[in-house]
Amino acid sequence: MGNLRFEDVRILFYYAAIIEKFPLENTKESVEIEGFAQQIYNKLERLYLVKSAKTWNALQNGPESLNEDEKQAELTTYGKEFIKFISIDFDEGRYNERIANFKKLDEDEKVSNSITARFG
């Protein structure tokens, strides 16, 4: 974990619902920032701190095509334990609320993306 930078930890705090606003949101160069945010997400995923909820858009277009809200990043069990270790501000109830909203959004998406097929 020695190679985590300040921005990595801030984004991890966002995924853990410790902070409400995405840390890189107010930056002007949006294309570069999206790449930087994806690089941080990939690093956190490689360290087994976060995982992405499997969504239709991720399967169809690849996880790189998703914005932060669509990515639905969740903490792994190891990620939760790490957050509890480094932050006294982690509120598991608020985090679980955030994840419940993801599951609700995913169900809404399934209904709106349903395709009806007719045969012969």
C-alpha cells in the first residue's frame, strides 16, 4: 500500500462514502482527468480495494467507457478493512446506503434496457 498517492486515497474515500463529491470533479481538462481517474480506479482495483459492480453498460462497452456514477465502484472486504484502519470517519451504514442505491439503479436499467423479440 506504500504506493498510494493523496489523490488515490481521496478517490477511495469517495468510493467509501466518506466524502460526497468526486474529488476530481471541478477540474477543467475533462479528457485528461477522466484518464487520470480511470488510472486511479485501475490501481485501486489491482490492490483489491475496490471492484466494479457488473452492469450491462460495462459488459457492452467495457469499464473504461463508464463515468464515475455508472462505474458503481464497491469496496471489497479487504477494502472495507483498509478504510476502517486508516479512517475513523468511515460510516458503514452510509456506505451500505450508497451501495443499495447502485442496486436500485441497476434494476431500473435492466427494465429500461429490456428488449422484446418476436419470432415468426
